[in-house]
Amino acid sequence: MRSILSLAAWNWRMARRPYAILCAVFAVQQLAVLLYQAQTPDLLGAGLAASYSEGLQIYAFGITFLLAGLLAGPAVNDQKRARCSYTWLTLPLPPAARLAAQVLTAAVLQLGLVALQLVLYALYFFPVQVMQNAAVTQRIGQEAASMRFYEEVILNRGLYWLIPRRPLQAVLLALTLAAAALLLTAVRLHRGWRRGAALLIGVVCGFACMTLLQYEQFYTRYDAAYRAAVVPTNWPGALALLAVLLPFSVWWALRAIRRAEPA
């Protein structure tokens, strides 16, 4: 376990600079988008949650989340630092330990981005509120009633994917994080057509995780009579796909390490 943590720390040291740049770009673009949406005539006085939703920030977060996971493996897929790749391939560690270190690094980077998004949502509450109050005052001559931060969190549906509110939802979010870290690591490990296949597996597993989360959300929101007509019933297929593709991805990634493909 100590060797796994040491290798994960090495991966972190190599990825921290691009990771910091990625987080900074994400934070700046989100502030710019939220302030722009706050003064849009259609969203006057609507609040932070509406600006976040109309600004498509949950999709921007999803893209940044995937990019953060891809930054976790610079030591296994660099074209200019052959010495670093050679060292990674010749470490006195079993392939499973090397894979675990890569997945752990990806999970930490992605979890850090989740924490960053929650912090930014709290920090941007006041500037967005000030911008909206100024726009409303300029338009109608008086301030509109402002919502509290707790209300903005409850009204933001995008935060459902970030803040667990029920035990089953917490389990599914943890499963999604682990699956994303594993599959993004697998994409970095493979080369050629295998990388395309690994990417396709990642897309399929991503839709499967979203299906399970949506099922959990609908199941807890609606009563039994309404669930029969509204709640999607394809969750067993999504669960079966994850049960097959995730172990297969682990086996395939270990095989790629043994074959020394990530050179």
C-alpha cells in the first residue's frame, strides 16, 4: 500500500501544474458566465441556481471532470520524457499496484474538482446576487427579493450530481467516481485502436452510471403509482453492463501494462 501511495504522489507531482491551470480556467470561465447570465433580461432576479443552469455550467463541469482524470497519467503516456515512462514500466511493483496508483491519482484529481465546484458555488453566490440586484434596480427601480444560499443549493438540480443526499445516491456517486477514474486511466494506458475501444467502453459505462443515478432520483421523488409510468425500467441492463465492462477494463488495463504498451 505504501508503494501505491508513493507512486500516486509521484503522478500528482507531475500533474499538479496542468491541473492547477485547468482549475483556474474553469473557475474564471464560470465566474464570467454566471455574471453574464445574472444581468440577462430573462433572468433578472432569478438567482444563482438559474444562472448556473442557463449557463450550462454542469456540462462545463463534466468536461473539466473528464479532463482532470486524463491528467493523472503523465508518467505512462509521455512522448518526450522517455526516461520517466521507462522508470514507470520497470518499477519493482506488480501491474496491479501500478494500475491502482494511476486510478487513485485520477480519483483524487476528480474529487478535488468536485470540491472546487462546491467552493466556487459558495464564493460566487454574493457577486451574482449583487449583479442581479443592480440589474433589477436599474430596470424597475427597486431591488427584488433575494433567495438565501440554502435555497439556491436546493433549487440547483445540477448539484444533485455532486452532493449526496441519500445513502443510495452516495453509493452511486462513489461508484461513478471510481468508474470514471478507472476508465480514464484505461484510455491513457492503451494505444491505437485499443484506445478507441477503451473510449467507447467509457462512454457506455458513463451512460450506464447516469441511468442508475436518474433511476434513484426518480424513485425517491415520485410515489408508487406515478413511478410505474415515469421511472425508467432499463436500470437492470445498466447494472449488468457495469458488472461486465468494469472488470473487463481492469483485466485489459493490466494486460496493457504487462505488454509494456504505454511507452
